Amino acid sequence: MRGILSGFFTGLFGVEAEAVENKCIAKGDVFCEFTIREKTSFKD
């Protein structure tokens, strides 16, 4: 899902985007939650 979201937002805004999964149903959370941001050349 992260790949789909990052590709969608990259195409939509024309800048390379990345998706970070903050919450996940498979890991016991109530819902999945993603943060979408512009991709940087280094990891935070």
C-alpha cells in the first residue's frame, strides 16, 4: 500500500513522495494510518 500511495502522490504533485505507515491493522492497531511527505535524500 505504501508503494501505491507514494506513486500516486508523486504523479499528482510531480515531486517524489514517500509514504510512512504509522499504524497497521495487521500489527494490532484499529486502522492503518499513513503519512505522505516529499522524499528526501536521507532518512530521518
